[in-house]
Amino acid sequence: MDSLSGVGVLDKAVTILAALEDGPLALAGLVAATGISRPTAHRLACALEAHGLVRRDDDGRFTLGLRLVALGHAAAGDLNIVEAARPALEQLRDDTGESVQLYVRDGDRRVCALSLESPHGLRTIVPLGASLPLELGSAGKVLRGDTGPKGWAESVGEREAGVASVSAPVLDIGGRVLAAVSVSGPINRTTKTPGRRYGAAVMAAARQVESSLRSGH
């Protein structure tokens, strides 16, 4: 089979999961559905079983594992927060004239789940899906829970020279950090004290996202 990602073993594992979307399969059925050799199909299915992504039904057939349910809920949660955040971030971009982002935590990294660019020719550009270090930048501080008494965090030239940012946390009803709302731009516009300029606006946007999440809009 052709490799889609360039990582053959991963492509084969995903092919096995896709084959099981239609229901449980014995090993022979899995081989027929995927075109993967019997030894490889068995080895990968068992490895996926060890990770909870595949399980066996009462007849011993391979079927999708329950861990996929949890992963699906997590993915859906990120999609929900992006939908809830978009109006607030559009307003934040328009009010500040700078680029804005929504970040979620992924282990020791932060991932850009939403990115809206400033209309200025000189602007911060963070690609959608960008995975960035958690230890650098104001959004990383927020996702680590390091906002201080002001409720927001700022950074100046930490992750990228000449760029400053301000971020505020989006909290769930229990106070857990769900995401970070950020505004970022060149220091010659944001100044070296960007929190003084944008802190209140970023905080207001984060509260608006929280309100949207709780109201279901």
C-alpha cells in the first residue's frame, strides 16, 4: 500500500482503524479489508489494542477501542471552543488592529487552534495548527497557569525577536484553564509593555469566550 504520511507503520495502523469503522472483523477479515499481510495486521491490531484504540468483542473479533470515545470527546471539545471563540477573537482583532490567536495545551506544547491576522502589512503570522513551546510566550504562561494577579500574561521578544504578545486564560466553570486568548504584534506598535495596552481587551475577549461556551452559542 502507498504511504500517505511517509510513515508506513502509522499509515497501516490508521488503515486498520478505518477498516473497523464498519464493525468488528476477525483477523482474516481485517487482512482482506486492508490488504496488509496477516502477520503485520495481527501485530498492529494487538499494538493498537494495548493502547486502547482497538479491543476484542465477545467473539474475539477486533473492534474499535473505547479510548477513541475519549479522544473524540476531546477533539469535539476543541472544536466547540473554536466556534465559541471566533466572534470574540474577530472583535479583539478589530479593536486592537493586531493579530489574535487561540491556543490550547497539548502536553508540553501549545497548539494554535484559531488564528486571525492583523490587516497591517507588518503583522504577526501564526499558522493554524502551529505547535509551539509551552515555556515561551505569553500564551504558554497562561496555559501553565502563570498569569499573576492581573489575570493576564505578557511577553516581549521571548519566542520571536521583535514581537510582543498578551494572553488571558479561558476558564471552565471550575476554574481550569481551557485555552489562551492572545493578541500579538510587532513591538513598535504593541510597545514593550503590551499588557498595559491590550491586557483589558484580551481579558474581556476571554470572558466573552467563557460566556459563549456556557450559553452554548
